[in-house]
Amino acid sequence: MEAIHTFDNDFKYDNSKKYLLVLQTGSKAVTYAIFDITNKKYVGLKHIPFNSLPENQIIEFIKKSLEEDPLLSYKFSEVVFQHLSFRAMLVPESLFDSKNLRAFLRFHYDVDEKDYIHFQELKSAEAFIIFTVPVQIEDLLCSKYPQVKFSHHTIPFINSALGSKESKDNSPSLHIYFANNFFDIMIVRNNKIQLFNSFFYKKYTDVLFFIANILNLFSLKPDITKINIMGELDEVEQMKSELKKIFKIINFEKFNPVFNYDLKISSLEQHRFANLLNLYPCEL
């Protein structure tokens, strides 16, 4: 993916205290956007992709990007951060226990003892999401932005799915978020989550294989099941072509119409950045 650096002509460095920063890191890119709180407008977006690196080098690249980018040296009114990671677990509120966060995650993943563990309530899902943030990144962000709020990419993803018109329908909807070398998949029917899971993949044919299995497992009919896609998807044209052979209704996520956007930001492939730009309402 190409680098992106686009800012509204009205963006003023000396007005940083009226801006909110939404920041995202992952294994392939560092991305952030700047939101003008007064005018409810996203006025800037920067996307810094990098080639596949070993995990220790990824952390060092992210730290270097956060430390050396002059735009990130300003004091913002608010800062919200999310790290793209499959190490997260959705727990029904009836089973949630804040004293056993590490135990919940260990049920599915290897958890670094040094990493910080967070949780956040998802009222729309009647559940909690438990997730980790790499210790090096969290320590850096806390020193740089004492007011930083930590989130997870699944939070705006789930809230967007449950807030869509399709979620209230009797007919099921399938929601997919592509993040680096894995994707999250969710089935929603009657505003309830029937499935939420994450899978690793190497190419788009792997994704099609998982989708076919889920359709069979949950007896979903492709002609009435709506599919919604967001995130950074390689081989996007091939994926579109193959999905059209399966589903009649395919939607690529758009930006939240409640907010305003710089024209250059609006002209981007919105499904790539919708999850990041939808993060702020989740933190209100």
C-alpha cells in the first residue's frame, strides 16, 4: 500500500489543542488522523506503510515513527490509540470478571507477561472486549500523551456492525475486517452477534475458504446474506470478483456521515480507513 499524507488547508499547527488525534499501529503500517473537534471534521490523515518485518523490528519501527514525526510532537486535546492485533477476546457480560483478564486471554493466545491488558465494555454487544497492547508502545505513548485512551480495532468494527440497518433485519449479515495477516469475521442477526472469530490468511483464496465453511456451518444463504467489508485488503479486485459470484449484496464500509471530511480524505478508498475514523465516536 502506498504512503498517504493529506491535510486540509484549514489545518493549523498552532491550533493543536482544538484537535483530537486518533492513532493506529499494526504489523504493516502506522496510521493517524486529526479531528477538528469544533467543526466536527477530519482535517488530516497520514498513512506510513512498511514491508513485513520480524516482530521485534516492527516495534522499533513504530517507536521510531512515533518519536520522529513532527506532527505527533504537538499537544492534542485528546488522543485515542488502537493497536491492530488478533490477541483479543469478546466475553459476554454475564461471564466477565475484571480480576481474570490474563486468564481469559490465555485460553486462546500466548500472552507476553510484560504486555498491558485492557478491557472495554461494548454495551451494544452486551459484552466486554479484552485486549493487549505491547509494553514498549504503551510506555512510549503514556510518556508522550499522558491523557491517551487505549482501544482495540474490534471495538469500532463491532459497534459499526451492530449500528447498521442490516443488523436489525431478520436476514443475517456477514461482517469482515481485514487487518494485516489476519481478518475478523462476524455474523449478526436481529442485532445479536451469532459468531465472532479471527483467522490468519496468506491470500484471498484462504479468506474465501473460511467464508464458504462459515456459510455451511451456520446454514447461511448467500442470496439473502449481506456482506460488509472494511480494512486493508490486498488483492482487493480479485476478492471483489470472487465475492460477487457468491453474494448478491456486497458493501464496502463508508465513513460515518455524522462527521465532515477533507475532500482528499473523502476521495480515499473509505473501507481502508473507516474503522480508524469510526474510533472516536466509540470513545465519546
